[in-house]
Amino acid sequence: MSDHATRVLPRIEFIALIAALMALNALAIDVMLPALPYMGEALGISSENERQFVVSSYMLGMGIAVLAFGPLTDRFGRRGPLLVGVGIYVVAVIIAAFAPNFAILLVLRFIQGMGAASVRVIATAVVRDRYSGREMAEIMSLTFMVFMAIPIIAPGIGQVLLLTGPWQAIFIFMGLLAAAFWVWTYLRLPETLPESQRRPLALRSVLDSFRIVFTNRVAISYGLAGMFLFGALFGFITSSQQIYVDIYGLGVYFPVAFAAMAGLMAISSFTNSKVVRRFGMRRLSHGAMLVFTIFSAIWLVLALIGYLPLWLFFSLLAIIMFAFGWASSNMNSLSMEPLGAVAGTAASVFGFVQTVGGAVLGSLAGQMFNNTTIPVATNYFLMGVMALVCILVAEKGKLFGVGEQYAKSDAPVMDAH
């Protein structure tokens, strides 16, 4: 057996590496935001809403390819497919820097997203290989906290690159960073799926894996709830540059506002990692979803009556996104918890559903942008309601872990005295 298969990565480095790999997805989206007007101008795209396709084409490529990476990683292990996927990401993004027109740029962004699908699937599967229950939720929260460092700094990095060079420099930067993470993965990440646990890449076996995922009510319901949450977030991300710059006139300070919001989500994930062992994934995610939906409704009402100054908008969004951090990491863990035997396929199914479904839902909200925050607020509220419906289906109509699905792995931690 190779050294890669037997090495055990220290917990801190494991969290850092998984977070770094996951951050490639955030980087590919957030670092682009300040450059969208420059790219549109250079490539002859005048419509601000059409520029959003630079983001959505990447998300669609990733969402479609995750279906392939799930069965592949359950058959060939985690390392090989991951290295191939990140390699595709690097090549596509470097070539994209030299795209002669907008259509070719979108194709290359689609291919970049396909490579990133390996990270979307395998990073989650690797965590599930090593951890389960509340410990998995804690690791996912810590990983998400580190991962959120990229959205905090990415728009600022993009702005600096634009001040010192052309928009193509952003693609070169992404490619070099991804190449560095590829080397780190190759040298340090062990294989976490033993040969004895791999599933054959036969049609019957693959279909059986998908059947296991789709017939687990708890898992698929929480996976769908995650899709609606992602749809809300994606709708905001695609419109964020227009909201902060066109509506509130922040100009070059847009990355600061974006970073502040990402910072709140990082703090949310950190606090979740500290309390999830005591209170459980269900209590925290259900409560967070209620807060998310209620404050989204308040935002929508204020937007409709026309009273939404920057300080109030930002305050409401801060509360909503803090709740998002608690809800998303715990619901992701709850969707994966029952499916350890098919973790790769499960991660691919949820990756496809959440990425493609979320991107489509979010893009609809983005394309409805009308120089107000009403479309985004409406999207947040509707997505919150739908996520709550999915949770109720998962838990047979009961919230906060009091129903039949109150799993032992999510039981309360009692004080010794």
C-alpha cells in the first residue's frame, strides 16, 4: 500500500487543506465580481444582467459534472479523481485569460466549473470518510470558517489586480493558486477510501447507489433544503455588485461590504463548531432557518414600502447571513449523515441538486434585478419558506429534534452532574 494511502494527516492540516480546496469554488465566483463591468466592456457586453453569466456558466458546469465525480470517486478513491479535476480547473482558467470573445469565455468558465466539481464532491466525501455525527458537523463548520476567508478577501484581491493590471490577471491568479493547491493535495492528502469499501463502476452498482440516496427521506429532504438556501445566496451574489454599487453607490468600497458579510458567515460557522456538540445539528439548523425566513420577510416588506437605507439593509442582511452559516453547515451534515456507505455518490447528488438547482433559482432572481433589492429579498423569503417545508418533510412535521428522526448521533450532550 502506498504512503499516500496510509498517511494520516494532522487534524489542523486536514481542515486547512479541505477548506483550501473548497475555497477554489468561492474564489472562482467572488474574485470575479469587481471585474464584471471591465470584462463586459472589453468583450462587447453592455447589459449588466448578461455579465452575470460569467458566474452562472461556471456554476452550471460544476453542477452537471458532480454527477460523474460521485461514482468515479466511490470506484477509484478520492485522490485520483480530485487531482484530475483540479488539473482541469487550472488548465481551463489559464486559457480563459486569453479568450477572444464572451462566448468562448463562458465555455471555458463552464469547463472550469466541471473541474471544480471534483472539489465540490470529494472534499465532502473525504470529511465523511473520516468523521460522522456531531464531530462531522464540527469539522464541516471549522472547514467552512476557513473557507469563508476567501470570500472575505477575494473581491479585494480582484480590485487590487484590476488596479495593477488588466482583468485577465484575475484568471492567471486563480490558475496559479489552484496549481499550488494541486501540489499540496498531491504531496499531503492521504487516500481515505480503502480498496475494500470501493463500489464497482457498473451501471447496476451506480444505479443502486443513487437509489440509496434518493430513497432516504431525511437525506434527500435536507439536501433539497440546502438547494433552496444556495438559491437564495446565489441570487444575492450575482446581484451584489449592482446592489452595492448601483443602488448604494459604494463604488470601490464594494469589496469591503462584501468582505464584511463573508466575515459574519465565517464567525457564524466558528460559533456553530463550538456549540453543535452540545445542542445538536437539528436544533441549531431549524432555529437558524426560522430566523433566516422571518428576517427575510422583514427585508421584503421594507423593500416594498421603499424604506431601506444602507445601514438597515446591511443590518438585516447580517442577521440573515449569520443564520445562513448555522443552517447550511448543519443541514449539509444532516444530509450526509445517513449515507456513509455511498458518501461519494451522495455528495455528487447533493452537489448537482444544490449547485444546478440553486444556480437556476438564483439566476432567475439575478435576471429580475430592477435597481431595487425587491427581487433578491423576495428570493430570500421564498427560498427560506421552501427550505422549512423540506425540513418538516424530513422530520415528519416536527422541528428541533423532537420527532422520530431525532437520531442518536444528534442527541443532546448532558452535563455529567
